[in-house]
Amino acid sequence: MRITSKGQVTIPANIREQAGLLPHSEVEFEFDGTFVRIIPATKQRGSGRGARLVAHLRGRGDVAMSTDAIMALTRDGTGRLGKSRFNAPVQPPPPAVPPGPGGGLRAAVAHPPIARC
């Protein structure tokens, strides 16, 4: 393995997986005079991947509605969730086509016979 002119090294995928090093993980280096160790950085509160995502998205909303107005759209006037595709009852699947003679599947649609020339 070679170190680039910028001091970069690619950590093999199997080692990254075993060590739990995900993309954008913070790491620290320790040097004991002989060996260099790479260890996951000690986490600081609010500096993880979730915090970075929230910071990235903060202030990007462009909806001119208030939270109360948005919530009113999801309610049915009684304070409960209204009908929507997310909380509608699930329809049971159609019945399966019973097997035909000899155990094979029977066609659900009758087809006209094929004319032979």
C-alpha cells in the first residue's frame, strides 16, 4: 500500500467494515514510537452524522405554511388523522387461482385456440 503525496491511504473495505468506519467517520491517530493506530474519534455531543444532516437541511424549507396549517391538512376536523393513503385499511389480496388438472396452474383468462396452418 502506498501513501499519496497528500499523505492519504485507502483503508481496505473489509478492515473499514470490521472497524465500523463509515464514510465521513471522524478518526484519531496514535503513535507510540513504533506503530500508528487509527481509532474512531471520541464522539462529541451533536457532532455525529445526524447532526451534520440537520445542519445541512436547516433553513432550506421553502413552504410558506405554518406548522399548525400543515398539521390541519392531515387532520379530519376532529383532531384525529383523516383518511389518507398511509392509514387507509389494507385490502386483502385477490384469491389465488386454483390449480388445474394435473396440479399445474390454470390460466385465469381463457384464450382462443391457436389456428394451425
